[in-house]
Amino acid sequence: MAFGAKRSGSSFQSKPRPRALAPSNGRHDHEYHVAWDEAAKLWNIERDGDPTGLSARQQGAAVDLAIHEAQQDLTKRLDVIVCVQQDDGTLTTVWAASCAAVNDRVPV
């Protein structure tokens, strides 16, 4: 294997850009998951449990792709959330946005 076997936690050893955990009210129209695919050695992006066809070799790049896709939904007035699957299978929210927050802006 050119890239070696994935060890527990090895995907988190690089220095990703700091990301604050986004608050979530538990209500969102679409949920994006960034999940590790051991067989393909890729981070895959799913939307509402369905594959998007997007993937990346690095976790940070996959998260960026997922956020970009979520931002496209946000422009369609949808509430969105992006989560990363951890080694133990749990999900951690890395980005969330509500169309209400975007639409509440008052033009100057």
C-alpha cells in the first residue's frame, strides 16, 4: 500500500485549520456527513445518508467540500449542518447554518 494502513486516529494527526463547533438547534433541512471509507482510503461526503459522489484523500479537504455543498443549500433557503464521523462512529458537528440567520439581515 502506497499510503499505508489507516491507524486509529491517524486521520486527525495532521494540523487542520481550527474549526469551532457550530451550534445546532437540532432542526435542519439537510445533513452532510464526512465519513472515512477504509476500502477506498477516502473521506466520502454524504447528504442525508446518500452518496454525493464527492470525496477527498484528506479530511480537511473533504470537510471544505461538504461545507461548500452546504452553502449552496443555504442559498436555497435551507438549514444545513456538516458533521465528521469519528473513529468510534459518532458524529461531530463542524459547521451549521440557518437560512433564518441569513434572511434576518437588514439591507443598509
